Amino acid sequence: MTKKQLMKDPLNLVITGVGGQGNVMISLIIGNAFVRDGYIVTVGETYGASQRGGPVMSHMRISKETQYSPFIPDGCADIILGMEPVETLRMLGRYGNPRVITIINPRPIYSIDVTGGHAEYPDLDKLVEIVKELSAQTWIINATEEAQKMGSPMFANAILIGALIGSGVLPLDKKSVEPVLRETFPKEIEANLVAFNKGIKFVKS
């Protein structure tokens, strides 16, 4: 099988969000697509104190030839896919570098401390500006907002996968990912394909 070119080897992708957003699902779909295209993929996952609402992060290390350790060294992410703004900034602070590419869903999810009035969520506009300053390239994808227009916030996952593919930073294309989406969401495949294509379109526009 002819393998498409990685922009570097290993290619280090961080997917970050909070519990319940579908972080692990996205890493599973992307990882399966890579394996089918002949790559070696190592995935490491970390979970916050609570499975729903706590921080969740997936490390993906993609290579043509080598099985790498599952966790990306500090400062060595190539791509950060952020499903929640504060978690995106937190990951940039630890794994970012001047070359990192960031895709961010700017929809906040408030912690119990924030909703209870014990802490304050950062100003969203300032937060997004800092993300831009810390990244070589940033795409802001209103995935949750667009998914809700489609009838369910769950479609945000497919929108963000589409944005990741549409950005061109991964050596994957629609043909690589669509079969995995069909297997993962057999009952809602048409809506998920619409969401996936929306994500591609948002990046390209």
C-alpha cells in the first residue's frame, strides 16, 4: 500500500476536551483510519478526576515505520484539536511550540466551581486570542453551535473530524475516514456525513 506523506515522523496529535464530549471517539475514528491506510498508530489517553466533566486528553503518535511511546513529550505536539477552549489553552501551554497547528471549538463547558460561583471562566475572546498567538496556524470551528443547528450537539464530533481532515495537516482524506464513520455510526450515518462535510467546508472557507 502506498502511504501518503506525513509532514513529520512521528506526527504528534493531541485531542483535548472534557469528559462526555466524545474525545475518545474522535481518537478512535482517526486512529482506525490511519491504521487502514498502513500507518503505525500509538494512542495514550488521560482522564480527569471525574469521567464526565473532568479533563480528557488523547495523545496520538503516527509513524510510517516505528511504534513510539504513547505519550507525547512536552513541547512536541504538531497538531492540537481542542474541543473546549480552556483545555485547548492548557494543552498549548504544555505541548505547544512555535510550529503547532490548532483547531479549536470555542464553546465553553463550565466546571462545577464556575457554575457554583467559586471560580470565574476566562474571557472567551481573550482566551481565543491567546490560542492564536501561541499557534503557527489556528482554525476556529463553531462545532457545537453548528451541531445544535442539526438537532444534536453529538454531531460536533463529526464536524471536528471533518475540520481536521479538511485542514490538510493529516495525510488522510474523505476516502480514508468515511468507511470508519459508517462503521461507527451505522444508524445515523447520513447526518454524521453531513456534519463531517460541514467540518471540511468550514476549514476550506
